[in-house]
Amino acid sequence: MRATLTACLIVKDEAKVIERALASVVDVCDRWLIIDTGSTDGTQDVIKSFAAEHDWPGLLVERTWRDFGHNRNELLELADSLPAGERTDWVLYMDADQEVVAAQCLYDEISAAEPNVPGLLVHTIGQPSYWTPRLVRTGVGRWRGRTHEVLCLPTIGGSHTVAAQPRSLATITHHSDGGARTGRLERDEAFLRADLDDALSTASPAPESGIDPVTGAVDARPDEIRTRYYLGATLASLAQQNPGDTVAARFAEAREHLAIVAEQTVSDELAYVALTLTAWTHLQQGDTATATDAYLTAAKRRLGRYEAAFEAVRLLRRDGQEVRAAVVGDRFLHRPHRLYDTFEVYPNAYPALALEVAGAALTVGDAITATAAMRLVNPRHLDAPLAAIWQTRSEGLSALLQPA
């Protein structure tokens, strides 16, 4: 008997994008369950019309908006409390501005899942990309956090690492074009400060309460560590987007939170991401030298991740340090890839780093390093901007190799 699946969403003013999301899963999800938190743009009518057109059973429920974690838990509890004829074995959590790709994989995956597997990680593709549990057994787990909420699942075989979770072959494209984006950063700051107050005033849950997708749930205080990271990231974005008297203070507070994360988390991946973001804050304030050093510190913390190394090499080249850029970048290129990293991953970072190293080597006439770097790049897997750079580097290498 095959497993059954429900698409679960919370929405508000998503009339322009909701049909795209539903169309991506209508052929694989047996049912749909949506909580609307106060749409005034006709989102409800679009949902009902789409469901009727496709003869797709489901339930639309109105709820008062409170915060993301609270309303997602309402959705989780509602899915678990449906009558036997409407309750499915699994749920797929998605957002209105997302689209599932290769959704046909989902049925086979949930039907083949071992009984002890609470859920599967799904790759959300955007800038950056990340893996989170979106395909889970009905009623399993709990959402934590008012914003940047995470679904914490039971451990598998005593493992507290997200990498231990099975992964779906389906992916989610995040278009980031949904409604209610005005004032998002200010709203997130307020929610995150409230979450941090809660985390500092109460004991964090034991790892056995669930795997935290950000910290891995092995940190002593997963809620605090996760919240500090997102608060630092939010303050940094606010400082960048809102020039004024508060910029320096926001960047400074952002770095304070990120420093605590990098120092206290036991997750090298999270520490790496926090250090990389710290370097970015220095760059935004025009301190290129400090930013370069900070990027190199981050790159050394997580060898096999390439975002920070790429930025460091790029800055070295901008500063005219082509030899150092080629030497330093070449060292980072030849490290085993972190294939199972799940958080804030930029898939093009490795080829981008290789092309920067090739560019630096070509500038100083180092054909050996340039050739080695170019051989690490498959042009068929590049996006258009990187493909153009690859073509330029190839032409430069050919010219360099021509006999005098």
C-alpha cells in the first residue's frame, strides 16, 4: 500500500504566486491543507478555484496571524487531527513563493522510508541554498522560533546531526517573490529579539527533543545559538539597506552575536557561516584588509567550503596581490568537498574560486597554476556569467601557452 501525502502551507496575500506553488504538487499530493492568516487580495478564492478545477480535495482554514513558528505548529497540529479519511501519512511543508521540482520522486521516497525515519531533507535552491526537513511524517516534530523557524525532528539512531537525515531527490525552487515582504527585516528583528530573550531566560531543550537543522541540536543552547546567528544576519542586512546613524551600531551588534555563535557552537559548518558573514560586514564598511583576513579565517575553519575562499581571493586580486591570490586560492581548491553541508551553501562557489585562481595565475604568467585551476571546472555546469568568465580565461590560457 503506497503512502499518502498532503501539501501544507500558511499564506497571506499570495494571490499572485500561490497557483504556481500548488501546480507544482497537484499531481503528487493526495490532498492540500492551507492556513490563511488574513489575506485581503483574494488568495482564498484563487486556492478554491484551483482546487475545484483540478478536483483536488483539501481544506482551507482561517487563523489569526501570530508568528511563523506558532502558525506552522497550528498547521502541524491540524494535519495530525484530521479525520481518518482525510489524514495522510506524510506532509510536505512549503511556502507560497516556492515551487517543487521533480516532485514525482516524493511518492517513491515516502513509500520506501524506513519506519524509524521521521522525515527527509529537501534541497531548497536559492541564494543561498540549504537543506531542511520539509517532507515529514504527519504529526512528527515541532517548529521552533517566531521567524527563521526550524522544524526539529526526532533523532535517528542517536545521531544529533542533520547530515544523518535522508535526503529527497526532489528540490524546491525559492522564487522570493511572495507577498508581505515590506518591512520584513524590521519584523524579523523584533521576533528574533523576543526569541533571544526567551532562550536566555529558559533552559534550551535537550538534544533528544529534536534535531535542530541549524545547530545540529548538539549545542548546549541550540535556540540561543540559532537565534543569535539569524539576529546577526538580520542586523547586518538592515545596516546595509538602511544607511544612517545606526549603521555602525547595527554592524557592531551583528558581529557580537556572530562572534558568540562562532566561539560557542560545536558545529564547524555554522561557525564557518557566522565567520563568513562577519567578514562581509567588514567589507560593507569599507575595511577590505580586515574583511580579507576574516574571509581567510572562515575558509580555514571549514576546509572544503569555498564561499569564503572565493571572496578572499577576489579581494586579494582587487588589491593587486595577484601572486598571493593564486597561491592562497590554489591551496583551498585541492581540499575534499563538503558534500553533506546543509546550511547557506552557494553551489557555484567552487567553480567561481577556480576561475579567480586561474585569472590571478594568468595575470602573473603562471600557466601551470592556471591550467590546473581550469581543469577543475566543467563549463557545461556553469551559469551564464561564470560560463562567460570561463571562456575569457580559456582564451587567456591559450594565448599564454602559445610559443613566443
